[in-house]
Amino acid sequence: MSPFPGELANDNVRTLAPYVPGKPIEELERELGIRNIIKLASNENPFGPSPMALAAMHAALADVWLYPDGSGHTLKHKLAAKLGVTVEQLTLGNGSNDLLVLLAQAFLKPGLEAIYSQYGFAIYAIVTQGAGAAGVVTPALPADSSMPFGHDLAAMQRAITPATRMVFIANPNNPTGTWAPAADVRAFVAAVPSHVIVVLDEAYFEYIGGLDVQNGIAWLDEFPNLVVLRTFSKAYGLAGVRVGYAVSHPSVAGMLNRVRPAFNVSSIALVGATAALDDEAHVSQAVGVAVAERVRVGDALRKMGTSVVPSAGNFLLIHGGPDCARRFDALLRAGIIVRPVGNYQLPEWLRVSMGTREQNDRFLSAWQRLLVACA
């Protein structure tokens, strides 16, 4: 009998476990008939994009019959001026996830290895396997450390071999929120041999709030094998239109742009991101709320007796205990979507995005009721 067509795919693709996103509001509405749902599952910005970005995107609808500018000329020039880099160092992506795929496509292949931490972002393993390379997972810091589940940079450095071509480091990390100090990250990058590309994922860079987290873009002139990823999905509130960017040595950007689809960022996303860069006040206000709420909500949870991992992102990783799955389901029935992280081998933990103060208060009240009910 002939195989099903899907079985003709490469082995590394057929055995790949796809990424599972957070539950959408519409899905919960269909399943349980619930209304007035709040989503605290996907680290989105509850304040949405700048009104300037919304106006620019609305105006751009009149031209959606035209292909977007495949070079992203206007956005790249504005980004270059803002970041103090050259246009030749920039690569645009359909979100920063797209850039992870492009990096794997350009630099990984069977026989090579990529390193990532035990609780690193799930997409690193997916793009590595998709390229046919071997993923090397290094143990995270222990749960009783000062930075539980955080990256063990020394372990990552020890794992580098002649076959290593790429190291992925999210700092701050998702889903844990943990971070390595800037000096430690810099020392790691400096020690990595030149045949290894270091991918420094700074998707949550805007949320560091004075914590000791690096600005990797400042290191690019010194380390040509460094690639820094950022996104408009989080602080800029543009998750739905998908636009991110990589900043790297021009030779790396040149390779990424060879494999990048010509129109991977839509015209709507391009104008929205460009306009968003002109409204830093909107970003600062949204980030300020998230950072303050991260502290307030974390303190409130700890007072309830719930363990909370230190976070430099716009979310918290909290301990739900052995009954975590039931608590997640109870929150869903209360109209509150958070993120279980069993797929990260953390079955007793939940990731909770920071919403508005009112949304967070609703979550805290529901969590308190769950704790009382389980006492």
C-alpha cells in the first residue's frame, strides 16, 4: 500500500511536535459558552497598539491589493536610526518566531548542533529539529536557586563542541521570566568560539524595568557572531499583525535575507510598526503598568502562599501544585485564561500574563478562592 502523503515528509519533520499556542478567547466561548473572558495566557499587551499605529494601519487598508514593500525600507531606516545600527544589519520577520526559522534554515543542517536551556522557549527545539540538526538541552538552574529554572550559562558553555553551530538564549526567558545578569551574558558571548552563532532573544527587552538585563545590540560591533532578536508583539501591542526583527553583523543579515520570503511582513504590519515607533509615550505607559503589576501581583500571590519565580518579563510563573490542571480548568470556568506549561516539563506551574490592574485583580480573587476551596 502506498504511504499517506504526509509520511513522505522528512523524518525530522514527521516526528516534530508542533507548537501549541495559548487558548484563544473564541475557543473558550465556543467550549463553555462563557462571556466576559480575560486572556492572561500569551503575554500580550492589554492596552493594544498606539492610536497612531491603528490609524496608520487603517489608512493602509486602501492599498492591500498591492504587495508590501519586500525590503521594508521605511521601517528598517526608522529602526536603524532608533537603534544606532545600519540598515544592512537588520532583517525583518513575520514576528520574531519567523526569524528563528530563518536562522535555522540558514545556519543549521544535519550533523550540526544547537544548544538551548532546559526551560528555554519551545520554538528553539522546533526550528532545530525542523532543520535536521541535533538539539542539545542543558540543565537549568535548580528550583531552589535564587533564579529557579533560569539558564545555567556555565552548563551551556560546557556543551559547546566542534559540531555546535548555534546557541539560543532568551534573556529574559519565556516561560520562566528569569534572567541572567548582563555581565554574565556578555562573558558567555565573549567565550563562545567564532564558529557558533549566539542568538540572543530579547523579546521582553522593554519590560526589564531597571533589572540587570543586557542590551545586546550594544555588543554587536564587538561580537560578529551575535544575533539579537526583538519584536513588536509585546510592548508595542502588535501581536496580531506579526512583525519582529533581527539585528546582526551585515554578513549574517545577508544570509537571512537570502532565505527570507520576499513578502514575509505584510503592508499593514510594516506601517503599523513604523508608526508605533513614533509613540514612545504609549509604549512607556503600557510597560510601566506591566512592570508595576508584575511586582504587585507577585507580592499578592506570595502573601497567599503561592511560589512565584522572579520575572523580568510581562508575566509571572506561579506554582499551581499537584492539582495544577484542575486549578487551570477552574480558572477557565471563571472566564480567565492562563497558560499551563506542562509542555515545558513544568506540570505544576502556570504562566500568568500581566493584564490591566482590573484584570489582574480578577485573577487574584479567583486564585484566592481556589486556594480556599483546596485548603
